[in-house]
Amino acid sequence: MTAPFRRPLTRARQLVDAGLAPPEKLEALEAVAARYAVSITPTVAGLIDADDPDDPIARQFVPDAAELVTSPEERADPIGDDAHSPIEGIVHRYPDRVLLKLVHVCPVYCRFCFRREMVGPSGHGTLSGDALAAALAYIRDTEAIWEVILTGGDPLVASPRRLGEVMQALAGIDHVKVVRFHSRVPVVEPGRIDDALVEALKASGKATYVVVHANHPRELGEEACQALARLADAGIVLLSQTVLLAGVNDDPAVLGALMRRLVENRIKPYYLHHGDLAPGTSHFRTGIGEGQALMRALRGRWSGLCQPTYVLDIPGGHGKVPIGPSYIETSPDTERLIRDTDGGRHSYPPGTDQDG
Ligand code: SF4
């Protein structure tokens, strides 16, 4: 493992000096860093095995020249946020919930990020006070909104004071019952999860969920687990989201170990995302068939608690759908065949329902 650093590494030269990339790659790294934001926190730097050229942690955070190759199907806004943004800071794609994008900065910049054109120091920045007030007014005025999802960027980089203010504002909106945060912070900058931040997250009195983004079992080190325990002990419900990434977790043993580690830390695996069509990320994407095979392997080997839903955000903003394997086959005589996790087929009576 590399030596820990006190500040995030944000420049190509720092990555080389820290031994996280070889000097001969400096020029290529600088070209990528000029295009997409870079940041590696001390915690993440400490997880990287710099002697392993295929290290799965480094692959997620150290820039790669392949990011400058954009394939024809890739797009700047792969999941269509802009098409569903009625007002700055809000994405309203489904009737019962909105995204509230408080900030567009993150403690780390994932090389496969689906919002990579929006996040970073030169991205969409932080929501101004006026824009936040207008976004909260939109939520207040739209009674169908049952859940507010703070995402970004990473909302947990905001100060406890600011988060507390947002939560207090949401506390005053009766129809909002659930507040959900999507964050990498507990894993990549666990020191931020202190008492003040935990109190801020609870300030609304609503049901609070934190969806932790983690892609490899080694990300859940001792410090991260302590931070997660602070959240769970405070009554905050923890879920996880993982991005299926070639060379990182496209292996049943790795994916299974990650899911177990999450569950051991009181986190229910929620989503396994198929890689989005973000620019310069084709080297991370697997085929959907590979993802389904991984899900079959998980189902066959690991506890039901360890099963996320494999999902695809349909490009263009058409929403998220499950794309996991089906275990039902219907034969011409309407007999149903159910496949077990070893591939065996078993008939099941059709009953009175109609096939859809
Ligand atoms: S933490 Fe999330 S928003 Fe930030 S770079 Fe990673 S994937 Fe993108």
C-alpha cells in the first residue's frame, strides 16, 4: 500500500510523485486531468497497492489515457438529467421523488463517473443560496414529492451547518417523508462522518437513508467501517450502490465479497448499476450478459441479503429498469419452467393467471 497523504491529490504530477502512476505516463495523465477532474483522498491513496498494475482501487481513481477516447454511443448527459430539470438544482424524473443537487464537487473523482461533465472544480459548482431557496420552494409546492434524494456531486462534502439548514427546511414540508443521500464520503473520506454531520442528517425528523457508493471489498477498510457504524448507530438506514466495472468487480468472488462486507456493516445492497454511457468510459463497461451471469452467480452462492438489483439507466432519461436474469421460461403449452441457479429446469403449474 502507498503511504498515506494529508491532502487530496488533484494533479497529475502529485500522482506520479506519490508513486501512484509511473513517470512515463505523466504527459498522458496531464492530458486527462485537463479534461476531467482528478482527486484522490488520503484514505483512498492508502488503499492503493502501487506495485499492482491492475490494482482495482487505482483503476477507479487514477486517470487513464483511455478516458480521452469517446465512443460514438457515449454522451455528455448519459442518463438525461437535463431533460428532467425544471429548475436549477432539481431533477424531477419520477412523480414521487426529486434529486436535489446541492453541490457538484466530490472528495474523489471516479474515472467512470456518469456525471463527469458536470462535476469537479470547473463543473456546475455549488447551488447558490437563492437557487437553493427556489429548489426548496419547488419541493414545497409539489405535493406529489414524497422523497428527496440529495446527490450531486457528493452532498456529504457540504458543511454540517449547511446540511442541517437543508434538513430543517425539509422538516417543514409535510408531504416529504423520506430524505436520501447518495455518497462516497463514508468510504473515501470517513473522517467527515463526525457527530456534527450525523446530527445534521437527522435534523429533519424524516426517515433518513444514506446510499453508500462502494465498488470493491477493499474500500471498506477499518476507518470506513467505523464511519458507517456511526451512521447506523444513529438510526440512519444504510443501502449501497455499486457500479459494475470491468477490471474492478466483474468477478463473482469479488462482487460476492463486496456484498458480504456491506451486509456485515449493516448496509443492504441496493443497486448494481450497469455502466452508463459516459464519455471515455468504454474500458470500464461490461456486456449486459456478463452482468446477468454475475447476478446468477451471486444468487446461487450468497445469502439473499447480499443480492442487489442489477439496473440500467436507459440512456436519454427514460428511467431506471431492472435488467437482471429471469428465472422463468414459458413453453408453448403454457407450462411454466423455473430455472434454478445451477441451470436446472423445473415445471410449475400455471394456475389461473394469464401470461402477460
Ligand atoms: S462520487 Fe459519484 S458523482 Fe462524484 S465522481 Fe464519483 S460517481 Fe461521480
